[in-house]
Amino acid sequence: MDLRLAAYAVCIEGGRVLLAHAVEPDGDRTWTLPGGRVEDAEDPFDAVVREVAEETGLAAVVERLLGVDSRVVPAAERWVPGRPALQNVGVFYRVRITGGRLRPEPNGATAGAVWTPVPDVTRLGRSSLVDIGLALALTTPATGHVPTVPTGGLIRH
């Protein structure tokens, strides 16, 4: 089984959440939170700020740790065929945008980012990470953990 440590940004301003449009290797697109893999020797706190800048063109500051999620993506549901199952450990942070300008990720897997009204999220084809991040931000559980979000329909790994 592969293991991935990732950091994700939950940015909610004026009733809208910042979402990134991820492009999968097969060309499919999925809405997700800005964020991604923590690089070797990188702190997740620093990774989330870097990922927001890379994927959206925006500068961000971390306001608080929201929580941690761990999920196993079965091998058959991985973006890259032929890989073993993946355990993704995600660290979720509430962030605030301090500057920059929205733009697509240059030479990356993010086709663009948009501010989306929170109620409209349920109508989007999205990663379960979006639902987890919103649940953490809107309920702020003392444990920093929310129930597993089932995949299927509009929600993917």
C-alpha cells in the first residue's frame, strides 16, 4: 500500500469556498480543495501555503488547524492505474487569502480555481476532500475528526 501525506486549504470568505479544478491523468476533472502532497522534509503548515500559491496564484496565511483525515483509496479507484491501494493522510487548515490573483496552475494538474457559494458545492462533481474540509470548518469538532464521507455519485476519492 502506498502512503501519502497531504495538506489541504479550506478558505471560506463571504459564504464562498475556494475550490480547485483538478485534471486527472485521463482528462477527467474534479473539484477539490487547494492542496496536495507534503514534500520531503516539508512541514504540512508550510506545504498548504505553497500549494495554495502554486494551484491558485493566491497568497494565503494559515489561521488554524482544522483536523486530520485518513482514508484508503482502493487500487481500482486510483487516478494512476496499476498502483496499489493508497492511504491518504490529509491535514486540513483554515486559511485566509492575503493577496494574489486567481490563475490556473502553470504546468500543473490544476486547470483553475474559483470561489463557489457553499450551498452550490453539493451539485458539483468533487473529491470527498471538499466535504471533509467543509465539515471540519463548519463544525470545528474538538477531536479534529469527522465521519467518513462515502464516495459515489458526484463524490469521488
